[in-house]
Amino acid sequence: MKNEIRPAVSAAIFDDYGRVLLHKRRDVNQWCIISGHVEFGESVEQAILREIREEANVDAAIIRLIGVYSSPPSQLYQYEDKSIHYVTTYFEVGLRTKLSESFSNEETAAIRFFDVNKIPENFAKINPFWLEDALNRKGPAVFR
């Protein structure tokens, strides 16, 4: 079995009502925050802004660094032929253009804002502190 380590990015995006933006991924049919891989020659900042354009069809601006996640219990994924350890840089991001909740494409089946206390049950595996860390706007960036 092959072991890999990959840089990744993710974004917490809130609307004016404090709801969090989730998109339903076509490949796994689960709701998740916008996230993805850093491509060769790309910074983490460029990567998250590109992922937001690809998965939500909007332009955005980084507000702050929430944290960096590398702990194996939440960042190690097992696949049939390999294990991948992701090191994820997690940002809070604000939208600069209007979101169309009717948007879909080859990656995104649906997209919409959810009350932070009503996250869908079919939510993709993620760090257990993702929402708590994003909602803590007064503390420093975390390393988990």
C-alpha cells in the first residue's frame, strides 16, 4: 500500500445571518465545506480561492486563517490502494460576488447555507473541531 502526504485547503464561509455554506459533492453525495488540494506551483491562498470559484462559482476574499490541521486521527484517509495524510490549511472566507443557490456543476450537486445548529446528517468526515474553531473569531489560529 502506498502512503502519501498532500497539502489541502478548506474554507468556512458564513452569510450575514451566521449560517455556514456547504456544498453537496457529486462524487460522494455528501455535504461538506468547500475544500480541495493545492496544485503544483500554487499557494494555499490561491488554492482556496480557486476551489471556491470551481465549487461555488463565486469570487471570495480571505478574512483570516482559522488553523492548520494535520493530526492523523482526523486527517488520515484510507483508500483501496493508498493512505493519504492531508495537511489542511483552513480559512474563513467572505464572498465578494453573489451566490446562486441553484448553481451546480460536475463537482457540486447543490450548494446552500445552513444554520450552524442544523448541519445535514450526511456530512462528510472532517476534523471534529471545524465548526467550533471557525466560530471562535477572537482566538488565535489553531494547530490540530
